[in-house]
Amino acid sequence: MRLILGGRMSWYDIVWDTKTTGRYTEDSVYKQRVSAEFTPYAGLIFELTPQWSLYASYADIFKPQSERDKGGAQLKPILGSNYEIGLKGELLDGKVNTTIALFRIDQKNRAQTDYSSDPECDMGWYCSVASGKVRSQGVDAEISGEIMAGWNLFAGYTFNTTKYLQDQNNEGKTLNGFTPKHMLRLWSTYRLPGEWNRFTLGGGVNAESGSYDTGSVRFDNPGRAVWSAFARYRINKNWAASVNVNNIFDKRYFTNVGTNNGGFYGDPRNVMLTLRGTF
């Protein structure tokens, strides 16, 4: 069994000067100072077998914010706690690593858009208000490594839910609708055997469930799966040529929604040819 203890001491000063008229005024300056803020960390690892280990960790959260409320005051830092417990494995003589973990993140004072403020309140966008206690929790699982001779795999899945625990206007509601509840990442490569061993082929997918953002109008972003593939040829010990095809099926999607000036499309189908040398 191993116990890991640590921590961080933080000092910071923020001075925010907004000159909308071109002239300095005392009202345009916002200041915030924090001295000697300690954020502890603790971790525990217990080896079940030479291949498998249980672990648990705890860490405090302290994160300064730059957002302002409609009274002009800068929001207080985010405070909270991060808990994680999981199982790690090293398989096939360490060639394959796998992890499954449960996580929980509790925070307070997190900035959220204040739609009751003027749309130009904070440098061209709404001002913010500090939330009450919020929580993000879920499961994260990964496996990566060489599962067979020449065959490498990375797969990861995350399930995440968010909600307000204590908040005057939002208690019990979803905190971040724009955070997908389900996310899957899968990528695999295979180096051909025998006389074809100069060639490596690969492909994978990034998939996630639908998301949304709410304000005066709700923005929805449907779930998607974006597939990509590549092929590489090893010319000699120093040079390799490769071709990547990203977004094979030319999926049209938004990377995010709900910003102050619209959404942003993801990259369409594209092809990249690369010649790489190492010496």
C-alpha cells in the first residue's frame, strides 16, 4: 500500500482595467487578491496482484475567475472537492494498460451566465453570477496498448452527469447541457506482417451524445460519430509517408453551440499527405 500526500500554496493578484471611453477612471479598475491559499491532495494505492491495483484520491479545488457580476464585482474563486476511486491493470507483460474509475467533482461559486443582465454587460456579453453548489459525476474507462503483435488499440468511454445541488433558482436542474452525457473514443492501428510490414493501417471514431445550451433560446446539438482513417508506409529507417482521411463520411456537425455569435462547424472531410523524417 502506498500513501501520497501533497498540496499547493497559491498567491495571486488580478487587476482588470476596462477603458471604454479612452480615459482612466477609478470605476474601470477591478482588483482581487488572495494570499497563501492551500489546496491539499491525498492519494492511496493498494496492490491487489502484480497486475491489478485499487486507488483512491482526493483534492481540493481552488480556481480564480475573471468574470464579473452586473454590479461590476469580480466573482470569487471556484472552491470545491474532487474525489476519484478506481481500478488499474497492467496486462500482457505491461503492454496493455486499463483503467476504470468513478469520479465526483463538487464546486461552488462557478460562473454562470446572468441573462437578466444587459447583453453588453461584460465586454460584449452578459455578465455572470456565482452558482451555488454544483456536482459533476460519472464513470471513465480506458484501455490502451498492443493487444496482439502489431495491433495497437486505444478505447475510452466517459459517462458524465451534471446538476445543481444547492442553488436558489436552479436546484435539481442540469448544470451543463452542453457537456455530452456519453463520449466514446476509439482508435486502432495494425502493422501488416511479413513482406508487407512496412505498411501500417489505422482508423477510429469520436462519438458523443447530444448536447444543448439554454438561455432566452435553447440551442440543441445532436449526437454524432466522426470517423477517420490513415495509412503509413515506412520508406526506410529515417523516412515514412502517410495519408490521413479525417471525417470520412463528411459529417456536418457543430463543435459547440450557444455562444454569443453562433455555433462553429467541425472540419469537413479532409485529406492530409505527410512525409516525415527522423534522424
